[in-house]
Amino acid sequence: MSASTATLDIRAVRRLALARAGLLKPEWTGLPTRAGRSRRSAHDAAMKHIARTGYLQLDSVAVTGARTHGIVLASRLRGLDRALPESLLTPDGGVFEYWGHEASWMPLALYSAFGWRRERFRTHPWWGDLISANQDKVDALLKRIDDEGPLRSADLEGGGGTGWWGHKLSKKLAEALWSSGALAIRERRGFLRSYDLAERVIPAHHAAALPYPEALKVLLLKALDGHGWANERTLAATWRLQDRPTIRRALAELAEAGEVMPCALGPGKRLTGWITPADLALAERLRSVRPRRDRGVLLSPFDPVLWDRARVLRLFDFELRLEIYTPAHKRRWGYYCLPVLAGEALVGRVALKAHRKQGRLEVKARHLEAGAPASAVAATDYALARFAEAVDLTL
């Protein structure tokens, strides 16, 4: 990296990350903070946030009263109907489901940028060449969907006396066909997938695959759009890109075109990273302001600013650990903890359990970070009250 390369300190990069993720004031994010009064306005507001980062990560855990995609949107949009995030995936909803860094809902505009992955996933990354090895069953499955319409994942589980062959194999084949692009996920109901032929879900003008070099640039720019500043490792991890030499070549070409520029995280041991010229200017403006009021909000552990654990530790000095699979007696914080963002700091975390039938949200545990300011207590209380309101439960 040359001596003339720009340098930002951790506070500037942290503020920029929060701005690009939609977690600062609207004047810094350019994104809405309220859902609006109509379902259309709420949907549009949600789509603006998803378009910024390029994804809304999915996870089935709903112990808090909402799944992660609902938590992410509720942390940004006050007044959001808790049912809306669950219904975003429809053929005309503006998103499709596919593999980003994990299974995610992504703007339809990115569908063409994943053509190379759909092609590569004709050989499934876990199960190998499952499609070619079972071509007769693949043909039968596709014909059934063509004739009968969308097929729910529950219909592939062998129940109901349908006589459908090997439910474990049929479920794998459906996922393999989705991963390779023959099928698409039409909707989710109760978080269960409904598979349909891709051409009945994905509009034709989005279906044509971009050449890999062009697609790679689209994905790198979108990752940077969501992160603000990021090193090569984070940019690659955003979409699970593996070909580092090609990534470096794409970044060099983007830099030559003036779309991105190298930027170090310093001082001290400087970390090489990338930024857009517009975001460098935004980061400079954010240095001298207090960009966020010191009120708390709960974040999903899979939030766009949190899923990269190494980045969270670097920018927030916050250790984020998911303890779902940790035996209860070995957990440090709790089964499923939501970090508390107060101002521009992560000041603690809470473990929650929703009791929907009783209309109650139970706080199983709350932990403040060592050295957290006294205001962190009130910020956590505020964050809990806001979250309870968002999931229609009382504390």
C-alpha cells in the first residue's frame, strides 16, 4: 500500500459501518427509520434496507419472538408490523432466496450476479453430483412441480400416504435443484419453503447470468456498499467467494476505474482495506459529530454489522459468541443473546424467551460489558421496551 493511501481510525470506520448499515440518523444513512402507515410503505422501507446491504440473512430460531430477519428490520424501522418480515418473499416481493454468506433474501437485481454459483452448484457442495446420479427422480420431481404447482418442503417429508419416494433424498434433490437454479423458493409459510420452477418465480429480465468477472465486481461493490470500509477477507466472506487472486484482480480493476480505493485502518499496525470515494468523504464528515443518540436498540447476532465476528471484535471491542449449541452449564451469556447497541458502542447483551400464548417476553439474562458507562443500564431498558413493542409482547 502506497504512502498516499488514505487512513481511517477505528472510530471513523465504526461510525461508517453503522451509517451504511442503517443504524445512524437518516441524514447519515439515507435510509428510513420508520415503517410508515401502510403495508406498501413498510414494504418499501424494508426493501431500501435490504438493497443497501444486499442481503437479509435467514435463521429459523424464533425464541425471542422474532427470527433474525425480523429482528434486523425491527432494529431499523419503528412501527414495523411483526408479520411483514415473514411475508417479504413472494414472486412480486422484490427479493429471492439464495446462498450469500448464508441462506439469505436478496434483491432480485442481484440474481444475475449469482449465475456462476448456480452453475457450480450443479455439483452440490455437500452432496456431490446428486442431480446426475438421480436424473430419473429429478425429472419426476420437476414434472410434478410443473403439473401440480409449487411444492412445499413439508410435502417432501414422506407424510400423508402420498407414496412419494425416499423423503430424505427428495428433500436433498429439491435443495440441490434450488442451489443449481432449476427451482426457486417461491415463498415461506411458517418459515417452511415452497419450491417452484425458477421461471415461474424469477422475472425473465433478471434471469440471464452475468459473466463471472462482471458478477464478481457487482458483488464486491455491493458488499462494500453495506460495510462502508472492509478488508479483502470480509468482502470475500460476504458472499463466500473463494478465488482470492481473481478477487484481487477485480478490486484492482475497480480501483483503476475510480470506483473503489485502498484505505488503511490505523494507526499502529495498519490493516489494508477498501472503501469508495463517497464513503471516505462520509467517514470524514462523521468524525466531528455525534451521529447517534445514546438510546439502546437490540440487534440480531446475524445483523449485517455483526455476523463477521472478527470484524465486530476489531471495530467494537466486543466478543460475540453464539451459544445455541453450547451445553447450558457451559454457557457464558445465554442460549441466544441479542447485543445492545447504545450510541455507537455495543454495551451489553440480553437473552430473551418469548411466551406468545401468555403475551410475555421473559428476560432470561442481561449482561453489561466491563467498563460500560452508567447510561448502559437505561439504554438496555429502552432497547428491551422497544423490542417488546416490536414483537407485540410485554415485559
